[in-house]
Amino acid sequence: MSFRAGMAPILGRPNVGKSTLLNRMLKEKVSIETRKPQTTRHAIAGVRNARASQLVLVDTPGLRAPDRRLLSRNMNRAAAGALAGASLVLVVVEAGRWTRGDDRALNEALKSQLRCILVVNKIDCMRRREDLFPYLEWCAGKADFAEIVPVSALREDNLERLCDVVAGYLPEGGPLFPEGSVTDRGMEFRIAEMLREKLTLNTHREVPYDLDVVATSLEMRGRAVVAELEVRVNRASQRGIVIGRGGLRLKAAARQARLELQRIFRRPFHIRARVRVRKNWFNNPRFCQ
Ligand SMILES: Nc1nc2c(ncn2[C@@H]2O[C@H](COP(=O)(O)OP(=O)(O)O)[C@@H](O)[C@H]2O)c(=O)[nH]1
Ligand SMILES: [Mg+2]
């Protein structure tokens, strides 16, 4: 039997569940998930190795109406750039809803001229099961999709079928990544992103959008990973918010990140984080590629 391999970017407006879908298709968390839109800032590749195929899924920052931040423009570029070299594209929408943001994502996918699979996510949220079929039919009128697959990423419903469907559209060819690799991102990135997820979940309003986390040092001590992280905020007042009274908020987030990293990598982690004010880091090319 011949081997198939290829890359499939995941497009969709913010919050439809792209990162959750990627993580659940891979059965490992490589991209952070939150209820807050615009959490994913980078194109992140996840690799799914099967006996006769290798599927490289690329999670993208949700395409958004451009604003003035350099970071936002770079995020849109990362999403568009993921289409170069792809074999097909997945467009994710929410069952029962279609917004202008979904049209924007679909148009981006159609512009690529690649074959397009529509993933209708969050079917668990539909109040009435019988509404699903008419919605799928309505979607079919939107574009000439190769397939339309309803799933629940969160409940891992129908994901095996989605993986099989996608694999069927991959071109024949050898693997793109060494077998056994799960993501193109290194440990430093994954640790920093994990803390960013926890801080995003524990802060509100503009703070999640104004903060960033980078690893400044990474060391192995025996089996343990020792990481030093820098949390960047835009304003002095945000520094206090992120740290929290008595340092409790930062401590709690670092602990949550550590526990989840330990579960994923099955080894001890030590995380030291400090918060620095870097005015307008999101407009500084040094701080956001
Ligand atoms: N109920 C339900 N929630 C989901 C599903 N998939 C994702 N979510 C939630 O939707 C939110 C956004 O998910 P995320 O993956 O970060 O979306 P992204 O912005 O498209 O990457 C999170 O709170 C997820 O838990 C699903 O199938 N069902
Ligand atoms: Mg995301």
C-alpha cells in the first residue's frame, strides 16, 4: 500500500474550536485553547502519524478584521502563509451559526484554490439534533466543499472519521516530518504558551491581549525541566494585575501550567516567571514575528 502525506491548515474565525480540534485530532495538546477569542498567535503544526499516512495539521490564528497592531497583522499573515505548500484546507464553523467572520475564513480558503473540507464543530451545543441536517445542507450551498463533516472536538465525537476523510485527500508521498514527532514547536515555546494559556484564563478585559510569555532559559536538571519565563505586559498597572495580591495570581497560573506540562511530558517541571513592562511590545518587530 502506498504512503500518503501532506499539510492541512485549519482556518476559521476566532473561537470556533480550531485549537481544540487540532489537539484532539493529535491526542496531545500542542496548541492552547481558551474561551477568549484571539488566543492563538502563531501557526503551529501538529503531526498525526498513522500506519499509511502522515497528516500535518496547522493551527492558525483566527483570521480577523485587521486592526492596527503589528501583532494582528502578523497573525493574519501567519494564517494566510499556512496555505502555502498545503494539500487541502479545513474550514471550521460552529453548528447552527454562520457569521461574517465565517465568510471571511471561507473566502481565504477558496482563494487558495485547494480542496476544502468543512468541519462543522460543536454539534454537542445544538439544542435540537434535528436542526443539524438542515444546517449541513445550508452549508453545502455556500461552496463546493469536498466533504462536510460534523464533529464535536471537545467531546471527541466523529474525529476518527474526520481524520480518515482528510487522509483520503492527501497526495501520495513520504512523510514530511520524522515519525514520532508531534509538533514543529520546541519545548521552550510549549512551556511559554502553557503559562500564557493559564494567565489568559485568569485575567480579563484587555489584559490577555496585552500579555505575552517567552522562555528566557531552559535547563535539564536530572529528569526535571527548569524553565525561566518572562511575562510581558504593556502597562505598569497590568504588572500588578498579572502578579496579583501577594503574588497569588501568577503563582496559581504557574502551578496550573506546571501540572499540565507534567501530565503531557511525564517529567517534573520547575517554572520561574517574572513580569516585565514592555510598552507596546505588540508593535515592536523584536517582540512579535
Ligand atoms: N461545547 C463545545 N465547545 C467547544 C468545542 N470545541 C471547542 N470548544 C470550546 O470553544 C472555545 C474556543 O476553543 P479554541 O479551540 O480555543 O478556539 P479557536 O479560537 O478556534 O482556536 C473553548 O472554550 C473550547 O473549549 C466543542 O466541540 N463543543
Ligand atoms: Mg486557537
